[in-house]
Amino acid sequence: MTAHPDPTGHTGPADHTDLPVRLLLADDHPVVRAGLRAVLETEPGLVVVAEAATAEEAVVRAGAGDVDVVLMDLRFGAGMGGAEATAAITARPGAPRVVIVTTYDSDADTLPAIEAGATGYLLKDAPPEELAAAVRSAAAGRTALAPAVADRLMNRLRAPGTSLTRRETEVLALVAEGLSNQAVGRRLHLTEGTVKSHLARVYAKLGVDSRTAAVAAATDLGLIRRP
């Protein structure tokens, strides 16, 4: 896990180290929530005060004023997603910090979540001690990133010319699902010409000349999820 000071300068209710860190677990799978609770409640100074089975419920519960850190899944089936919920939670003054805990580590997942204000991003296969450390780092105002995510973000900074923008990533992810340019445009509310322009830039960045090659290259680089 990689920890850094929070660049937003955010301060929240958990800045007093003598107080327990109060947690909200947001995941649509009861077994996952039970597993997280079992791990975290064995850690000194960590207390699970609530659970949420939907992103909408997490947004409401996080605003109650008694939560320091939200552990947020990215995907909840129908309705609001984890990144959208994170943005809604962190937009409030004195909001709790949000740590994403998910199985997805592609740019298509990590970038929207981090842009939405997530303080941390971990994968569900992280060892218990890494999860607890991430929670404490977030409560103290430091970012906590899974090593694979931190490496990818550093690579984006080192080689920005080969990085895809969020919109380019969205377009290519839908192409990987088999959608036509027209269908991609409808999904993202873009004209077909705009979709073609995004794909042309993707081809140039990845050094490819076809949709299939672009999907394969982006998948290998971890820019999009495997179809």
C-alpha cells in the first residue's frame, strides 16, 4: 500500500487520534460486508457503526455525522455506482473520507473514483493488515492506494502521451463490449463523429490501427477491464 498526504487538505472528524475511527461499510453483497466487519472489528481503534447495501443508502448514511471513513464498493448493480456515490459524499463540508474496496483495478475504474474524491483505493484481495492500515491512513488524511493502482498512476504521470483521457477510456471500454460507434454515441450522448475522433486519438496513442488491436492493447496495459 502507498500512502501520501491528502492533496485536498481535507480534514474530518477522525483527526483526533485518541478517538475510534467510525466506519460505514457499503457493498451490495452481505457476505462481503460481513467479511469486512469481521476483519476490521478485530483491529483496535476501528468501529463499524453502519452498513449500506446500495450506493444511495451509503450517501444518506454517510451524511449522518457519525462516520469517519466509508469503505465503498464500485458496483452495486442497478442504480448509483460507487464513484457517483463517492462524489456525492465528499462534496459535503466535513464529509467522511471514502476508501474504495473493489475487485476492479483498470483505469476505467480507478480514475473516476479518484476524481470523485476517494482518499484510498484497495482491491478486495488485500491482506487484512493492509486494509486496516488504509483505513487508518484515510482517517488521518493520507491517501492509500493498492500497489498496482499506485504504479499505474505513476506510469500515467511519467508517460502522459500514452495515457487515455477519461472519455477515451469510456469510449474504448464500450467498444470492448461490442458496441458500434453509433451505439457508443447513444450511450455517452455523443455524436458518431465525436466517437470516431476519440477512437482516432486512441489509435494514435496506442500505436494501433483497428478497434480490435486497440482493445487488446488497452486491456494488456490495464487501461480497460478484460471483456
